[in-house]
Amino acid sequence: MANNKPAHQIRSGVIRAAIWLNVSEKTGETWFTVTVTRSYRDKEQLKDTSTFRRDDLLTVSKLVEMAFNWIWEQSAPSDSEVNE
């Protein structure tokens, strides 16, 4: 992940799915990856973790589904491409 900013983010409360665009240096091929994190406060500092509580799991599953749909839409042909 050479780019420090995700291509897209989806949030629900303290849980975030970040979608990253990756590019192969050899072939130029592109693909997306997804990281899911939960934010929490440790004293005065805001931190992220990739571990989730039981009550987080439904939200995680919904965000992952939304991330899948966003990625799918990015790779779907546009209307102008379909009509050519």
C-alpha cells in the first residue's frame, strides 16, 4: 500500500472499512484490499485495533458487504461501455 490514503472509506460508529487501491509495479495490474478497524481511546490517545467484540461483528459484516459492493461497482463496465 504505497498510497497513504484509502481509495474509499465506509464508517459506522467506531468501526471503519478502508478500501485500498494497489498497483503491481511489474504489470500495472490493479486490485483492491480492505482493512477493517475499530477505534478506541487509550487515556488521551485515539488508537485503532483489528480485533472486535461480539457486538461489533454484525456491523463488521455489513461494512464488509458494503466494501464488496463498492469494489464491484468500480470494476463494473459503465453504461457507455455496455452500449458500444
